[in-house]
Amino acid sequence: MRRYETFVILDPDLSVEQRLPVIERVKDILSQMGGFLIRIDEWGSRKLAYPIAKKERGYYVRFDFGGTGQLVNEMERFFRIDERVLKHMSVLLDPNPNIEQIKEEMAKAEAEAQKPAETTPAEIAPAENASAAPAEAPTAAEPQPTASAEIQKEA
């Protein structure tokens, strides 16, 4: 099993409901062909380097996954057939990945995503103190001479 990443540029005019089936289909292909999904990064709509199918923008999605060459071939076949996909590119990241280590990293990332944002009183206290007015208001002292003022005195 190898580790791959596939970039897909989808039609930017698609709504979320129209984009979701493409992503779900990729997930189905991965599970059917014995691969596993590590991560999906939706980069969103971005300007293309050059127009593709008379489109100036594209919706970028990155799939990081583990699988075989047959899996990649099936995914690319799907991308060539589907009209919603403007471009796609698959890259071999690692020919011999440590699958157990990858799965541990995935579990840690998922645990961090599930963990609610906790704030402690120590984290809140400095913010409250920063907004409070100081005990002694600074008095209007004589202005300190600046470098330009010293130069003018010498001249």
C-alpha cells in the first residue's frame, strides 16, 4: 500500500449540494478498493493560473489517502468522466508508508478536533487585567528628547 495525494479542481459555479456527491463518490471508491482516507482539505474557490473550460476560478479539494495503483486509476477514471471536475492530479507521496503511524496520527487529530475548547481561569484573567485601567494614571511628564532634537541642539 502506498500513500497518495490527489488534487481536484471542481467547477466553481457548483453549490455545496452539487459538490458533495463528488467528494462522497471519492470516499466510496476508497472504501470499495481497500484504501483509506487520511484527510480531505477543501481549499475553496481560487483563481486559476489559466482559464479552464472558460472558467477563471476553480474550487480546490485535496485528498490524502493510502491505497494501490488500481485505486488511483479508478479515481482518475471517475474524474475524467465527471463533468463537474475541471482538472485532477495524483501524486505518490510515499511508496512505503508506516500505516500504523499514519493511523495513530489520524486518531490524534480526530481526538483534538472532538475536544471542546476549554478555557481556564488563568487564561481569562490576563485578558481582563489588560483591559482594566491602571491604578495610577500617567502624568504628563516632560517630553523626552529624541535623537532629532539632540542633533538640532548640536547645530
